[in-house]
Amino acid sequence: MLKRTFDILVSGIGLAVSLPLWGLIALAVKLEDGGPVFYRQRRVGKDTREFTGLKFRSMVPDSEDKWGAVPASEDDPRITRTGRILRATAMDELPQLWNILRGDMSLVGPRPEWVELVKQFRKEIPTFDRRHAIRPGLTGLAQVYGHSELSRRQKLRYDLLYIKRQSFWLDLRLILFSFLVTFTAGWEVRLPKVPRWLGAFRVRRIRTALPGRTLPKTSFSPAEHDRAIVKPFT
């Protein structure tokens, strides 16, 4: 109840405060190539319920029809010049405040995946739907403590770890770190987002929620980070 009340309060205030930005962003998107301002896509939410996710368009028009449901990569040619700025600052996600207000999403939780990708991931990972036990989030543990080169299975470990340890204070911490990344335009950096001086890189041995092994202690280069789970809250 506290989480949902907080979602409604923050998303409502966020929509009101950010409204002037919507006009500027819409104008920039439209002027670049004349295509649609918004991008709508079916996503999978809590209890595997589908909903329409809303974002400012950051890729060329009809990119999904041309390239299919393919996640963005570094130097992705589909991303427009305006889109690179929007994605680096997460401004393309502003319309998802409406999804949060509606109850499709939460401020913090596993990121909602495309319907097409979920079908694929279910075949590869039998336990994948466990991440749909809660509402998907605007930001999450994998987005803040992980990095963009994590595999889907590794991101799922973060998602399940968040579900197990979720709390109001953990949400506040993740939201704070997310704001820091936004203000430094760091969302497109292909490395862990939170700097060492914030104490975010403390790890411990844990049993993963997936069948398998205990992950080892390690340092935090991108390759080594793949084999570690960050202790999310101390």
C-alpha cells in the first residue's frame, strides 16, 4: 500500500512538473525527421498482464518493422540525434510516469520487457516469469547496479533479488541513484552506473534465486561484474 501510494504521489507530481519539458521534447523529436512524437509498444507487466508502454520516440520511424524487436546497442544506427540525448538522460521515459499513475508500472521494479522478447526468454529461462510477481519499474536494481552488457539471465538475477529484498528505503536509494545518473547523462554508458565512492560496489556471496551456483566475490570490470551480484542495501 505504501509503495502504490508513493508511486501515485511521485508520478502525479512528476507529470505536473515535467509538463513544460514535454512540449520541448515533442518539438525536438518532430523537427528532426517529421515522424511521430511518441512510441507505443506492448509490454508485459505484473502477473504477465500486457499493457501499452509509452515513451518519447528515440529511434527512426518504423524501426521495429524494419529491424524487429532488437534491444538497442552501442552506436545503434536506429537512434536519432535527439534520441541519443533523450536516452542518455532517460527523458524518453518521461511518458511512463503516466503508466505508473495508471497502475501499469511502479517507480522501482524489474524493467518491463517487450511481449516478443518475453516469449523468447521464456523458452531460454524456464523461471523467467518469476520477475512478473510485481509491477515493472521505471528504474530497478539491474539498471542502477548492473551495466548494459549483462545477459538476460544475469539481469533476471537482479530482478529476483529486488523482489526478495524490496523495501521503501531500498526504493528511495535506487531513485536517488537514478536521478544522479540522469543529471550526469549516464544512462547510455556501457559500464556500471554508480561510482565506487558511493559505496555501491560492495558484494557478498549469495545463493542465486535461479538453479545454479553461488556467485563469487569479484572486482568490477564489466566482464567480472557479470559474475557478481551487488549487495543492494546496507
